[in-house]
Amino acid sequence: MHTRKHTASEKLAIIQEIANGHIGVMAATQKFSITKTTLAKWRRRYGVYGLK
């Protein structure tokens, strides 16, 4: 996987794309070059803290 910083708005867009059923978790990890662990952290943080 490539190391790349995603902006907060990019992270939220990816999470929303998954939540809306437009893309699956595995497809998202491949499409956006992130790990499942990273995606899980983003989802947990947005669930707890929202968009701050």
C-alpha cells in the first residue's frame, strides 16, 4: 500500500461511500490504497467524534 495523507473530507467521503452501500470495504481498501485497519480507525473515529 502507498503511504498517502487523506484529507478529512476525503476520509468522510470514503466512509459515506461505504455506509451508503456504493462500495464494499475490501473494494474501498483497494481503490483508495488503504488498509482495513486504517479504514476501521477512520470509521471508529468518525463514529465517536464526528467531523471535528
